[in-house]
Amino acid sequence: GRFLITSPEIQMKRLVVEGMRRIYQVGHVYRAGESGLWHNPEFTMLEWYRGGAGYVDLMDETEALVRAVSAAAGRTFEAPFGRRPLREVFLAEAGWDPSAAWNEDRFFLDLVEKVEPSLKDLPAVFLVDYPVEAAAMAAPKASDPTLCERFELYMGGIEIANGYTELGDAREQERRFHAANRAREALGKRALPVDESFLEALRRGLPPCAGIALGVDRLVASLLGADGIAEVMAFADDRL
């Protein structure tokens, strides 16, 4: 999993540690080297954290939010948003279970080339219960430690949001960080920095909570039937 934490995420989690239970932020974020129909080096993200909640609560909340925004855009969803276990979708579309035999490169390749295209005809669906290796900061499922309480919302095959129940165990979080770095180095990749201030916040005690990041540009473009996010951005990358 990718675990280089941005400052806004750290700040909001610290606020949860300090006792705040409902926190949100809308802001510009940046990812170097990402440019395409649904990617831009600079984009707008809505993030929020909710104390005393888990990923199921956030799925309910996210669906309510999307439905409200959709109504303002003149669009409605007739059926409830689907919720499909990621394991089942991978078995059906890619022929393997990533939680049983994790392979990071194969996982992301099959996700983009096989799984996401299979979702294009679905107005809105949550993929749920990711392999624990695919979410370094998500809490494991009590019923199956090979999985974590993570979901992604897809609309028309486009990822709109990513959320999960937060892992509150500082020791387990540190172990995951270092294990992921060892795996990267074994593949000849650069180790990513481990944020000690975040681990220290966890040691102080992160209460039960869940967090989510939602791509505002993608949501707007999807609701308006745009062919990509450039159509809803004032200054999209000129390579789009």
C-alpha cells in the first residue's frame, strides 16, 4: 500500500486524537506525473473524518452526499448503490484472489485493465473489503485478518472516493510501514519515509473513527456526463 501521508491527513487525525469527532476539508492536492482523462497533477479533494464510525457508516454517508449533489445537478439514482466484495470481483474478472496471494504489480494492473472496465455500466457501486496489503492505514476485518475495512466508490467505472476504518494500533501501523518498505526495497524501489509524528499521535490514542477522500472534479464530471475532468476544470493540464 501507499503510505506517504499528506499534511492535511496528519493534521485532521491529530484533531481526532485531541477530541474532535467530525472534521472535513476541501482543498487542492497534487500528484506528480499523473495526467490523463481522469487524472490531473492538481485536483480538488474533499476529505472528512468521523469519530465513532466505521467504513459501513461512511458508505451510508457518502451515498447520501452523492445523492444530494446529484439532485442539485438534475440527476437521480433509482436503485441503492451496490456493495460488492473486491475478492469476488477479482475472481470473476481477473481469475485470482489478491487477498490469498498478494502481488502488488499484478493487483494494480488487473484493477485498471480488467476490474474497472467491468464497472462501466454500473451507475454507482462500492467495492469493499480490500486485501490488508492494499491499505496500509486501514483496520483489519475482525472476521478475516487477510482483509481490511476499506471501500472505493465507483461511478460508471471511475473511482470517485476511497475510505476506510482507521487503524488505531500504533505498533501494527509501524510494522506495516516497515514491512511495506522492505517489500519495496526487495523490488529495487525506493523506501518511502515513515512519518514518526503520525505514529506518535497514534501512540497517544486514536479513538475509533473512519476517514474518506473524495475527488470533487471526478464527481462533478461524472454527474454532468463529461468525458473527463478537463471539462470541469478551469486550468487542466495542457497534455490532456
